[in-house]
Amino acid sequence: MCGDSSKAKAVARQLALDAGFASCYDTGGNDRFALLEQFAFSGSTWQCSRARGGNSL
């Protein structure tokens, strides 16, 4: 998670833990949105590729 609001990050952390995630990492402030978004996109692309039988991005 990232963002400048500590209250919002506390809520997001608790929601993630309540949803069953083992941990939730704080990656910084609003300046990290683009980086975290690209990281999440690459992970989901890789998972979709694997679901279709591929091995690579």
C-alpha cells in the first residue's frame, strides 16, 4: 500500500489482514502510486499467463 494518509493506510492494512492476507507492506507516500501500480499489473499479467499455460511474462 502507499499514500500520504496514515489513517487511510491503517484502514487498508486492517482490511487486508481481515481478508486473509498474511501481511501488508507500506511502500511510502503518494509518489509511489505509479511504481506500485506497475508492480501489481506485472504480477497479475504473469498469473494470467500461467493460467493459460505460459511460463513467462
